[in-house]
Amino acid sequence: MAWNEPGGGNRDPWSNKGGDQGPPDLDEVVRKLQEKMGGLFGGRRRGGGGEGEGGSGSSPGGSAGKKGIGAIVALVLVAVLGLESFYIIQPAERGVVKRFGAYHIVTAPGPHLKLPFIDTVDVVNVDQVNKFQHRAQMLTKDENIADVTLEVQFRIQDAADFLFQDADPGGTIHGAMESSLREVIGKSRLDDIITENRSAIAVAVQQGTQALLDLYRTGLIVTNVNIQRAEAPEQVAEAFADAIRAREDKERLQNQAQTYANDVVPRARGEAARLVEDAKGYKARVVAEAEGESQRFLALLREYEKAPGVTRQRLYLETMQDVLRNTGKVLLDVKEGSNLTYLPLDRMIQPSTRAEEFKAPDSPRIALPPTGEQRSTGSINDRRSFDRTRRDR
């Protein structure tokens, strides 16, 4: 039966009148919610129908609701404070803590705590390597123009200086690098920049740039400077290419000359050392022979002092023996003037020591006559025999 039909008992869906319980009143729901919130923050619940004798209208159900809502709010506050008080820094990062907006401390990698709603943390990556390229034409020491292109690699070293000491660290490193590059190029010759001294120039540019960055406290560090291209302007490039080829030819010829010197000089030094040793040996031999001759002469002098006649006769015979040894003729002086037949019997009996023998096929050997030295030796021996015969007579 509908609520507005006759005999419905004056029932409507917007009130609690009638036998059946209808939907709650919206105003009543709002009022009850206001009372609960007021009791939560220290107020009293309003209402007259429910008050007792003591003027207190609270019920056990209302007190439990207050406690539940308070617990939920407390948990939410604790969660928010926990999230605001805890932060983690990665291994490649550094945390810069600001307290009330002012720099406070730099934290290392790992978990950390901070004051919620008071401290703020800026995370800076200090391991990331950044790079940029720069190309410029500059005047060299020998008044030439060099076209140089280089690459600069850098990273953040001090996170606090990077954030608070320099307003534009990127622009500062560009300016510092260009200033250092112009200074180094202005003190170098074009040949050194193009060919020989490129690595040293790169090191000098890196050191000069880092000195300026440290002076300005940018918090940056230059890790590497690489000169990618260094050459003369296009108008004179061919002339410099010819100069480079001439320098390479010079180095090649110098290397060849050094190789030849390395081959000749040791041999010359060895030959010189050999000659020096031969000279030392000759010196020692001559000195030893001279000393031996002097000792022999002194010994002979002592013998001569003892027996002068015998010594003179012996010296004469030894001298004649030495003289006649190299001749093949013998002269005999006979007082009566008679002829003397001389036969070298000792040479005839003894076989020849210097005869050359020729042997023909199926023919006997032919012995050559004795030489002059052999004849002289035999003649001397025969003369001695003749002298002894004359003395015996």
C-alpha cells in the first residue's frame, strides 16, 4: 500500500512518524556529526532531550567513537612525520641538507633522518661525467693562427659549493676553459700544437681550468681534456703538410744514421781496444827482452872481468859462427900457399834436411844439392877440423 493512499496511517518517508521506521532525517545526521567533532576537540554535545540529572548527556557509544577517530588521526600524523623524517641517498649521490632554507650539512650515501617540515634535502649526483666541446681559432707564439677543437669532461666534486657558491657553474667552466686554452696556445708554437706537443698542451689546459674552478669554488673537477683536432687554417694547410713531411723525412734519416752509428762505433771501439792491447803486449815484450839483454850483458861482463882472454876468444868464435852461418862460401888462408882439397864429409854422410825431393812416375827419387846455409854450416865445421890438424902438426 502506498504511503499516500487512504488508510495509510499518515505515514511519509521523510519522518520517523508512523508505525514503520523510515529513512533518517538529514538535519539530524548533520547535527550528530557536529556534536561528535565538538566532543573530539574539547566541546560538549548539545541536546536537551537526552540530558540527565547531572547535566551530562554523553553515552558509552559516543565516547568509543571519539577514541576511534583520535587513533586514526594519530596514526595518520605518525605516518606523515615518519615519511618526512626519513630519506635515502644512493651510492652515486650526495644529500645537501638545508635547515630553514640555509645550508646545514652534506650527507653520504645511505639512510638518514631529518627534522620534518624544517629540513629539506637536495640530492646531487657526483659520479655522473658531463662533457662539452669547444672550437676556436687562436694566435700562437710564432704569430700563426691555430684552429683547435677539444673536448672537456667534468663532474661534480663538492655538492655544497656546486649549489651555493656559484650561480652558473656550467658557464663558469666554459669561460675558465677558454681562458686557459688561449693562454696555453699563446705560449706555444704552431708546430708543437699540431704535431709534437699536443698531449702536454692538453694537460696544461686541464690544470689551468681546474685552478680557475677552484678559485671560484664551483664544486666542479675536470677529469679529462682531449684535443680532437689541431691544425692550421685551410689557406696554409698544404704548406704545413709539406713541413710535416719534411720533418718526418728528417726523423727517418736521423734514425738511419743512428742505426749506422750503432753498427760502426762498437766495431771501431773494439778495434781500438785490440790495438791498445797489442801495444801493451808489444811494450811488455820489448821491455822484457831489453831487461833480458841487459842481464845477459851484465853476466857476460862479470865473466869477462874474471877471464878477459877466454871471453874475447869465445865472443869472436860465436860472432864468426853467426856471420858464416848465412853464407855458402868458405875462405881458407894457408901460409905455404898449397892447394887444399875440401870435402864436406859431414854433409855427405847426413841426409839433407832442406832438400826438395821430386818423384816421377816409375823413376827413382832425385835429391837436390845442399843449399848455401847447409854448405856454410859444413864449411865451418870442416874449418874447425882443419885448424885442429894444423895445431897438431
